[in-house]
Amino acid sequence: MPTAGVDVGAATAKTVIIADGKLLSHAVIPTGDSVARAAEKVTATALEQVGLSMSDLDYVISTGYGRSGVAFARKAVTEIICHARGVNFLIPSARTVIDIGGQDSKVIGVREDGNVSDFVMNDKCAAGTGRFLEVMAGVLGLDIEEMGPVSLTSREPCLISSTCTIFAETEMVSLRAEGRPREDLVAGIHRAVASRVAVMGRTVGYKEQVVFTGGVAKNIGVRDALEAGIGLSIIIPDEPQIIGALGAALLAANETS
């Protein structure tokens, strides 16, 4: 019987459907203003892709900041555990997960069996998160999807010294007024995010293989800055946003065995 994992984050809701150890389908949508509606809609979308309905699911586990709002889930599990399990399924050699989402960032140590060895999390400050990037993109008049490619053309990244989003925004306005090239501004933003996360994760330690998950993992500029910051190469899954939901679906399958 199929099982599902539903990961409701601050920015997006994700559902993964698995059966017999194989990923059947997945869907990602904006969370919007209702966790419950987003969870129902994203799960219905993933089910429709493979011709299934909610009644076909044997077990559902929810995760993410909105996990308690998923009424049809049988159990809620922290995203730390789910990310570790999802990464271990896809990349068994992974020993470190860097996850950067809309409102938080995490560095997770992963054991060989997919369990968590240690973790650290920033969920109190927007610096080092997707929200920080959104604010900075707005200051520069860029779509957030443009930031990665633009930053790769930088020759002299700007130094963004503030770790506070409000003060960093003021810095960006001043640097732009000085005539600094847009690509150097964006590269500086990426370095600021990467530096914040790299320092935060030192308490956990960075061990190969390092896997980058979450929506920000789609930004190649942040990946490059993180690689420079931790001194290791980083693997990005094909669908980095669904790893928590995948881990939840795998845990749901364990509940039925």
C-alpha cells in the first residue's frame, strides 16, 4: 500500500507518495495563508499524478513547521529526522545535510543508518534563510530565480557585514548608491548567507558527503558560496525541496511494516 509524507513549510508545501520502496510521485505548491488547505491540495495533486485517492494511502506522516495542521496525517515528525532519512535514502554516503528553507536553516549530521547524529538550527533570525534572499532580491529589483546566474558573473563580490536582515538591506541600498555592479551585490549576498550557515554548522561538523536541500539549494550561487565556506563539495538532489516529505513517507512505510 502507498504511504505519503507531507512537509508544510513556511513558503511551500510538499507531498511525496511512495510504495514498495519506490517514489511514485511528488508535488510542490506555495503554502499560502492556510496550512490545512495547502496540505490537502498538494497531497491531492501528488495522488492525481498516479491515479490514486486519499483512501488508497495506508499511512501519512506530516513534517515541517505546519505539521500539526495536517489533519489527515496519522503522525507528525520533526523535519530534522525526516531530512536525514530522506537524504539517506537517496544518497546513502551522505553524512551532512545543509537545509535552507524559507524561514530557517539547519545543519544535520547523518549516521550510516539514516538517523540523526547531531544538528543545529536557526529559526529565530531571517539571516541565512530564503526570506533573507527574497528581501535582498526585492531591493535589487530581481526575481529570486535570477540571483544564482547573475552572481556567477561577479568579479569582486561586495562585503555584506551585517547579519541582520534590516541592517543588511540598508547596506545594500548604500552599496547600490555607490555604483557597485549588481552581480557583485548579489554575490555578496550569497556569501553572507553561506557564511552564516557555515559558521552555524561548525558545532555539528561538516563530513562528506555533504548534501544541500531546501528551496535555496536551487540557487547555484549559494551552493558555490557554501562550498567555498566549508571547503567541501556539495551534492544537490534533483528535487531538493521534497527531501523532508520523502523522509516522512519512508517513516510512514516503516509504520506499516
